[in-house]
Amino acid sequence: MQPATTISVIVVIILHLLFLLLEMFLWRRPLGRKIFGLREDFAKASAALAANQGLYNGFLAAGLIWGLVSESLGLDILIFFLSCVIVAGVYGAFTVKKIIFWIQAFPAIIALALLTWSQT
């Protein structure tokens, strides 16, 4: 795998670990509320849902890490998990905020493009 491809996948991993941190542990704190633009009462009421969402982001990061370290199935694993990230980012852009596309889906699109181009 080319260094640029590896770096782009690592960027997506880091983003999803940050999403996990924000959604699972900082959702109700001032920083989390500021980042997501939440009122304190809404953050409190939705904390369990956010934690669940954060856990899923952690699973996406774990899958991408698995893909990077797997010798036999790494390419297929990376394609699958990057595709999942893209679908989640596009869905979030349509249903929540358009910026989600640029923060979540776009980095994964770049990583997937580099991954597929490096295989040709």
C-alpha cells in the first residue's frame, strides 16, 4: 500500500476515534455541546443515543485498523469499512447537516480512491 493511502486511512481512523470521544464522553460537556451546537437539556436527553452512535464510530475505526494490519484480507476489509463510512457520511449530510459530508464522507472517499488507484 502506498504511503499516501495509508495516511489517508489513518486520518479516517483518527476522525472516527475523535467522533467516539465526542459522542460517548464529551456530549454533555461544554466542549461537546459547543461542537455540536447543543443546548444542555437536549444534550442530557440525547446522551444515550449519542453514546450509541459513538460506539458505532469506534467500530468503524476498529474495522479500518483491522484492514490496515490484516495481511490476507486487508484490501477487502478496507474497501468495506471505507464504504460504510461514506454511506454514513452521506446519510448524515442528508438527514442532519451538510457539513457531515465534508467531515466524514469526503476523507473516506479520498482514502477509498487512493486505495483503489494504488491497486491498479
